[in-house]
Amino acid sequence: KVPTLVVTCGADGATALKDGERATVPSVATTVVDTTGAGDLFAAGFLYGHVRGEPLETCLKRGAICAAEVISHYGA
């Protein structure tokens, strides 16, 4: 009943399921300074590609990149 499911696992990356397809990506290596906003930025990056019909793996990678950027400095 859920068309798209995304699970983030912090330093262990993220997984998405959509219409029987599964994609998993690792986290992006960075120095963690402050985790504020990590989930919001991951979601923004993922959704940017998702609404444009991009492959799940591409959407997950973009989300991971966005999350890595925001956690590399203080404040969202």
C-alpha cells in the first residue's frame, strides 16, 4: 500500500523500494560536525530526482550527497 519506501540508515547508507525494485547506496564520506538537517536534506535530494522520474539509485545518491553536505558544518 506504500508505492515508494525509503529507509535511511545514517552512516550505513539508504535503501529504497518502489514497484518491486530495490536500490541501496552507501553514505557519502564526510567529517560529521552537526547532524542537524541531515534527514531533511536527504529527503530534499531524493525527492528532487523522484518527482522527475529518475532511477531510485540516482535519487538515493543525490539524497546522500545532500545529507553529507549539511552534516559537514554547524547548523542547517
